[in-house]
Amino acid sequence: CILRKNHRVVYFCIMAQYTTLHPPSQAARCRIFCKFSMNAPFYRGDSVVYWTGYKENEVIPMRDMKDTERRPLPDAEADGIIEGRNAVIEALRVGTAIDKIYLAKGETDKTLGHIASKARDAGIVVVEADRRKLDGMSRTHAHQGVIALAAVREYATVESILAAAAEKGEPPLLVVCDEISDPHNLGAILRTAECAGAHGVIIPKRRSAGLTAVVAKTSAGAVSYIPVARVANIPSLLKELKKQGIWVFGTAADGTTDLYGADLKGPAAIVIGSEGSGMTRLVSESCDFLVSIPMKGRISSLNASAAAAILLYEAVRQRG
């Protein structure tokens, strides 16, 4: 049964199989669309099969519809979602790049425990989620209590990013995302970072969007060119970067360093906080400078990807 809601009207489809007077091998399938609402009677299909559209009272004989008008079920692999126990186990076995695995909360099934164990051994984040969340994420409606989000490419390491900057003879320019959970924001940051010539982007393993298909699409292909590293702890990462001579610039509305007063010509890591609450406390305390962007209008903050673009292109301007 597939539910579709339009205001107060609910449409649903019943797939039925019936046998005619002919032999069972000639059984046919019948699709009956029905609808009901709080203030409308219940309708059923009869000998004619109908398609009930999204608009109120729009009923079209299904046999009169063109193939292009029929809405196919979404492709489960198109957005990087791997569903079902066997599918996820096989993905882990062949080494598919997986961003995160969601398991049904409270399940004690041995197979799910095996999946969780193999995933953690591979360094993959495992999250317990309510079944309603899994149902909402599912495309096949047969997730069996496990859904994996495949990464569109392998993650890099921070060391490889710094080594690539050294090979080019350029001072490192990094973007560190502190809990950017919106995939559209992360994709836009990747796109800007690649265009501005940044050497890499670093994200945390938890409480962050990963390299999913949505991020790849939003980045307009930039995800294929700019390396992205994942680390377990952002404050520890920033301390390590500072030991290697990289200055850390955090973005904050109450920052004490003006955008145009920040020296971004040398080795620099630009930290972008989440759109809702900005940088976390420990990350903010780990920054060398807190940079504020001049705001002349009535709105007091910028989108995270817009703030990243402003700082990155100020770095481009200063570096010539």
C-alpha cells in the first residue's frame, strides 16, 4: 500500500492479482487506486482501473495514461541508499565507501549485530535510529532494520591534504566544517572551496553531513576534485594543525578580528560553524582568531556556505 497525501485527501494504491477463467498461468495484475478524506465518501475501482492524481477530483483511466505520466518508484541507489541486511553486508564485504549506517533501535538480531561490528571495525559511523526514521529514509520499503548511506568517493586523510599543498609549494588553505549537518550547505562549501583553490575540506565523523549523493549533486561535481577528510575530534585536529604552523581562523558574529584585518596569506584553516548555533565552544576556544564579517543590513547572520565563500575569497584576494 503506497500512501500519498494532498492536504486532507489521502490516496492509496492496492496491488491485486486475480485469475480469469483462463488457466492460472494467464493470471493478470490489477492496480486499483482509491481515495478518502474526512469530508468525502470512500471510492473504489470497479471493472475499470483508475489513476487518482494529486489534484482534487482528478481521475484518469489508467489505460489512457502515457508511460511518461506514470510516476516510477524512486531508484534506491540513485541517492546512495543501500537497504536490507544482505545488501549492506555485501557492501561491507567488497569495501564500498560507506558514510554512515543506521540500525533499528532496540533490535537484538544477530545479523544486525554482525553488521554493526563489521562497520565499526571499518571505521564507519553506526547510528541507532527509530524505525519510523528508517521507514522515512527507505526507498524500497523493505529495509529490514538497516540502511547504509554510501559515500560517493573515498575520504582522504589530513596528512595527504597537507602533503599535496607542500608538493604545490603553496601555504595550506583548509576549510574545517564544525557540525555542518545540512548536505546542501556542505555541497555548496565544497563547490566554493574547489573554485577558490583550497587544498581540502575537513569534517567530523559525527553530527555532520557526509559525502552523500545529495552533497555531490549540490557541489556541482566539486566533490570529485577536492579532497575531504573526516576526523573523530575537531578540537584535537585544530591543536595538531597549530603545531604544524597553521593559523586557525574561526567565523563568529562577535569576533574580535575584522574580516579585512585577518592575515590569510600564510598557512590557514578557516573554521565554519553550523548555521543554527555556530561553532561549538571547544572549537571556538581552539581558534587563533575569531573573524567577524561586516553586516550592514538588518539580518544578523549569513548562511554557513555564504560565510565560507566570503572568507575563502578574501584569502584568494590576499594571496593574489
